[in-house]
Amino acid sequence: MWQCFVSTVLSSCVGKNSECTYMYILFSSCFYRCLMDDRPYWWAPLYSSHWRLPVKLQQYYLSCETGPGSPSGHVMVIAAVLFVVVSSLNERLISAPLRFVSCSAYVFIVSAVALSRLFIAAHFPHQVVLGAIIGIFLGRLCYKNHFFSSLPSVRVGMISSFMLLFIALSTYWILHWLGFEPAFSISLAQQWCEHEEWIHVDTTPLFVLCRDCGAVMGLGICSLLSGHLMPSPQHTRPLKSFGQRVLMACMSCICCQLLDRVPLPSNLIVFYFTAIVKYSLVPVVTLTIARLV
């Protein structure tokens, strides 16, 4: 779930808007289907016998994701969001050494996420590099060009959600019409994952689409709630201190983690519908805490 709320939490901390969330969701909804790249944990055993190379990759609990591997979504979202955070922070820092430290921390965190994805055999090196490049591009694009001057309206959130659904389904049917199998990664994951219980339903492309659509709708709901949670001009609250923003981020993460532990029903239709509702609450919870702290 962290990919859903990290953008909202960190954007709130630096006072920026949520355009990175929109751009990340759009890229992650379409790129995975278009590139149709393999993951190491199924690629290695699949081709090692063909090339007569005894390749054995150790799998972990988080290895058996069922979506295509390129680009790395984890690296892409952390690179995009932290780019906005670091750029905003550097505008407030006068000292050049402090700016160097913030940029070094950015490189270290993105590199750590990339190495962790390589270690668990979830991605190839070129996939995490592509994710970092796209993430930096999205972060710079969102930071330099403010697509939204405020939170998107409910109408914009709903329209954007349906647009994402339409684009993803259109991509699926176009690939199917061209003779490709968009859901090829699910069968490969089921075939080559060492433990069946490691195959997570919440990594399937359909679930990811429901999660992303729910997050976009949640951002639209936030605009409706912000009018009630924001103080009136006569009672404007002072700007939050750094400690208040850190407290807000910690409380938001804790609440979202508790929300993530809410079990989903076993019925597939109810399962996906509940997923949309569940992930639409993530930005709502984050905004509520941000306004109340």
C-alpha cells in the first residue's frame, strides 16, 4: 500500500500538490502492459534450461509479483516523489553543503530501493534504471509545471479514474488484438514461484488498476473535504512547523498501515470493489490528519 500513500504524505509535508500521484498512476497503468517485460525469478529457470546454464535464483516472500517487470514501480514512485521533496527542500536551504547532503540522501534512498528490488529477484538492472529515469522525469515535470493549483475536484477525480480505467482496458484489448497476451505474467508467476502462498492477488494488473482508480477518486474526495477542514480566511492557522509535518507524516503512515491490515472479502467482485473503496480512503485519511494536526 505504501505506493498509494507515500506520494500524498510526502507531498503534504513539502506543501506541494498531488500531480506526481496522477502521473505515476498513469504511467504504471499503461507501461507495464506495453513493455511486457519478464521478471528474473521466472526468466532464469525458463531460459536456463534452453541455454543449458544452471541458474538458480533464491526467491523471497516479496519476489513473486504477478505483473510485468518493466519499469520498476517502486523505484519510479520513490524517485518521482522524493525529487519533489528534495527540490522543495533545496529552495529553502541556503547552505550549499546542506543541499549536497539532501541530494546525496536522495541518491542513496533511490539506490537502496533499486538494490532491494534486484536482491529479491523482482527486477532486472535495466528495469530499475528505467524506473529511476522515468521517476526523475516525472518529478521534474511535476515540480516545474504545476498541473493543478489545488486538489482536484470530485468531478476531475471521477473523470480521471474512468479515464485510467478506459486507457488500461484499451491497452489490454489493443495488445490482445495484435496477438499478444497481456496477462502472460500471471501464468508465469504461478508456474515458477516456489511457494504458492507467495503469489499475491494484490499484485495482479487488475488489482493494481482498482487500487490506482481508487486512489485517484480519493484525491477528488479530498477536494470536497478540504473545504470543510480548511480554516476560514478570518481564522487562518499559522504554517506548520517541521515537527508538526513530521508528526503528520508519521500519524498518516500509521493510520494507512492499519487500513492496509483490513482484510478483503474472498468473493472476487466484492474483493475488487472493496479494494477501490479501501484505497480511496488513503488520501482522505492523510488529508484529514494533515488538516487536524
